[in-house]
Amino acid sequence: MDSQAIVQAPAHRSWTERLKKLVSFARGDAGNNVKSMQLEAVKAPVSWSGDLQTNCTARWAGLLLRAEQKSRTHWSWTVSDSKTRAIIMDSRMSWARSTHGKKARLAAEQAARQYIEEELD
């Protein structure tokens, strides 16, 4: 009787225990994949989409970069987490003012690269 209980015990583990183990394993692998993706992305150029003259976005290394014209000579930019939409850095946190789209996009790219490099260290 005791030998049957020992053999059957592993088979009767609860589904929640199995699921917890699977999720923790998947999270560990996903974290490594994100890190390797970010390492490669730091070297890659950022590809912007949308109207570069008024409003454009880019998805890069798990981040969402956005540049938007607010007035004729004022542009804003934002770098946020693409999953949570949490703002990492934006033009309001910077002293530099972007007077045209190219400057705004460049500022967003620099902030994103700096964030990734700091996160990887």
C-alpha cells in the first residue's frame, strides 16, 4: 500500500502547481529573449512609420517611440513601454526643445537607446 502512494503522489500534483512551474519557466525564458532582442536592437536603426511631417511612431526593442507636431515650430516626443504604455521619457522631461520633426525623432531615439543601454548594464 505504501509503495502505491509513493508512486501515485507525483501524478496527482495539482494543476495549479504544474501551471505555476510552467509560467515561471516561461517567464525566465522570455526575460532572456527580451534581453537578447534589446542587445541586437541597440545596433539596429529605428524605422519610423506614419506621416513624418506631423505624427509618426516607431516600435523598437520593446519600446514605442512617438513624435508629434504640436504647433508650427514645436514638436513633442515620447518613449514608452510598448506593452504597458508606461512613459519612460518624453519631451517634457528634457530641456532641449524640438523645433522640427527630425530633431524630435532623433531625441526620442537617443532617449530610447540610453534607456536600453542603462537597463542592460
